[in-house]
Amino acid sequence: DGGITQSPKYLFRKEGQNVTLSCEQNLNHDAMYWYRQDPGQGLRLIYYSQIVNDFQKGDIAEGYSVSREKKESFPLTVTSAQKNPTAFYLCASSPTGTAFGYTFGSGTRLTVV
Amino acid sequence: QKEVEQNSGPLSVPEGAIASLNCTYSDRGSQSFFWYRQYSGKSPELIMFIYSNGDKEDGRFTAQLNKASQYVSLLIRDSQPSDSATYLCAVKIGGGADGLTFGKGTHLIIQP
């Protein structure tokens, strides 16, 4: 079955720690995205990538980093510079070139402890 | 500045009635419009998309687009308790991969 897989489902981060969220897709989609969702805030774009080895900052990129070494994979690192990382993180993918919607992963809920 | 506005609700509708969800957007260059349903604690799932002015029907769902008024809506006929969720409106400018802009969502409650 084609789909997009995020792991882990739940993640706990200590103060000052970097953590990496995994996102893998087997849909052969070129574009991948990371969104953050907070209660009452909707989805906000962190980073996106259209092709391998290239990515762009979204609206709230500060404190986050990404890589796109393979078409299938787009991991997100939440660094210690992100002061309020507790949120629901959603990875998505889509074809490019035409106006398709996204396929979302199941999300990772990150909590600072 | 790209903005997508939705009434946060909650919108309460009796079972079997029509639920009407509304969305306005600020960028006249917007070309593609999407409705996602999100259950509590889950990820969004695409339920409808529309590109052209007018209505588009899919089962119990109808999306309506009016580009002149910068307005898109979603109608749910014969509402069921399982339709209770948050509905997210999303807008895309052009065919590029620079991301969808989402509204904050409308919380819909279908009362049995």
C-alpha cells in the first residue's frame, strides 16, 4: 500500500535537546512538507522540498532543520533553539506541477518535559 | 500575505440536516481549493477539491467556489454523527509546490 509514514507517534524532549522526526513516503511524490499544528492555530508551514537536495523555509522555520537526501525521506530536526516545540507535527507529500492536494502522515506529537 | 479565514465554531447541526461550512481567502491568485476533515488527535484527510467556479458534488458533499467573492464553501447533506470533526479549508496559489495555506478550521458537531 502506498502511503506516508511518520515516526514516532509520540516523542518527549528534554530542555536543550535536539530531536528528529521521521517522515517516509512510497507514493513517488516529488514534494514533501512539514507542518506544525497548535490548538486554535491551524496548520503552519515549517519547511518544504520540491526535489532531492533542495528545500525551502516556510513561515515558521526558526529552530527547525530538514534534509532531503532521498526522494522518499524528509526528516525534521527540532533543535534546542526552538523555544516552544510542544505541538502536533504533520508531514505531507504531493505531486508537483499540478494543483494536487496533500497526503498526510499520521503525525508526531512532541512534548517538552 | 496569504490568509484563509474560517469561523472556528463550534457549528452544531441536527442529524440529517445540511451542514454549511464557509471559507474566505485573501489572495486573488489562488487557483486550487481543498477541504480536509480532521478528527480529534488524527491527521487531516482530503475530502473535496475544487478548481473552477460553481459547484462540485461527491456523494453527500458539495464544494462551492466563487472566485469573484473569494469564497469557498462545503455543504454536507444528510449529516451523520460521524461527520463531527474539524473541517480545514486550504488554498493553493498556482501549480507550484510552495505549500497550501490552511484556515484554522471549523469544528462541526452533529447532534443525534
